[in-house]
Amino acid sequence: MTADLHPDMHPTIAKALEIIASGDHEKIAEVLAEDVRFLPPTYWATWTGRDPVAAVLGHVGQVFSDFRYRRVMGAGNDWALEFQCKVNGLDAVGVDLITLGEDGLISLFEVVMRPHKTVGELREAMAARVKTDPRFLEYRKALS
């Protein structure tokens, strides 16, 4: 799958795509830098750190359905992964903007998405999930 999207893909990007395709979101931490920063499409904030970002991405993986990457563009440390998915039956397209650090791990992960209605649905679904996950009480304190 990954070679079809980009023949010269960085090994970290290829591994991330394999983890996402497998549905085993617990493994996403393997490709994240210790001090990774994640910028979600649902609000203006930054999650920082491997554990909080892995937890957020794990929940996103449960909220998205029919997820697939359509195109992978990039070289070196800068990558753009175009995707399509559904959130509670609503269609969406988006782009994961990824920067790799000197160690080859993901240091910055920013997501842009449309349409607005689906992004709102994502925000509601994520809020409902994190309210039931005790890890997020601790992570939210770190955001403040």
C-alpha cells in the first residue's frame, strides 16, 4: 500500500501508515518523538508529548470510519498526507502535515480538515470520548 502512495517515502511515514492501516492505534507512539506537538483541526490548541498525542490519535482512530490516505506528498522531513474519512456518517477530507525531527520521528503533526460541519461533529465525538478517559484529566492540566 505505502509504496503505491509515494515511492521514496521516509521509513517513519511508511511505518505510521502501516500502523494506521492496521487499526492498532496503540502502536502510534512508536513513531512519535518524546516532545511531539499535535495541532488538531477542531480548536486552536497544541497537545505536547508522546503519551498525550498518542492518546488523542488513538481516540481519533476510533471516531473516524472508512479512513484512507489518498495521496502522500513530501521529501526529507516535511510530509503531507491527504486523507478521506467519515465522522458519524458525514464525509470529510483532510491533510496531515507532518514534520520529522533529526531523529527521524514525528516532531510536529498538524491536521487540517473540511467541511466545517464534519469538523464540528469530530469535536463533539472527541469531547465525549475524552470525558470518559481518565488520562485526559492529567493531560488537560498540562495544556493549561
